[in-house]
Amino acid sequence: MRKLVLVVGICSVLGACEQYDVSLVCDGHDVDANLSANGEIMTAIIDGASYQLRLGVSASGARYLGRMNDGDVALWNKADTWLLFLNDGMAIECVAK
């Protein structure tokens, strides 16, 4: 039940669960993201390289986690706010292209 509520919440945050595309600039990092139809997987192209990010636990919004080269990467979204987290864990604010 919790998973269904989470996916429904993500659908409401992102607008729809069919396909969602977003293009961002995060302090010099170019990010293009595509959410899968079920909201479980996000394909993120960060600085030209493609990564598969999985839906993670988040107190609010939607957080997608994965590996980037030899480190961690996370994309977090709530409403119009996007943050990118790389190895050091510092939040990098993103703006739509």
C-alpha cells in the first residue's frame, strides 16, 4: 500500500506517470531526466553520460538514487524544485533549461 501511495504522490508531483521529461542546469552540470511509466526508474543523462536511478525513500517529494562513475548520485524533486547530489553530498540547486 505504501508503494502505491508513493507512486501516486510522485505522479501528482510530476504531473503524470506516462512519460516525464525534464532538462535542467545544476551549477554547470547539464541534466536531462526521463521518468519511467511506473515512476520506479529515472534515466538521467548527466553531462552526456546516461545513468539509471531508482526511486528511493524521501520524507517529501521524490528522490532517485544511483551510481555515477565511482560515486553516488541523487536527484530530488518537489513541485518546481530540483536538487542534484553528487559524491560530497552537497545539494546543487537546479533550474529548468
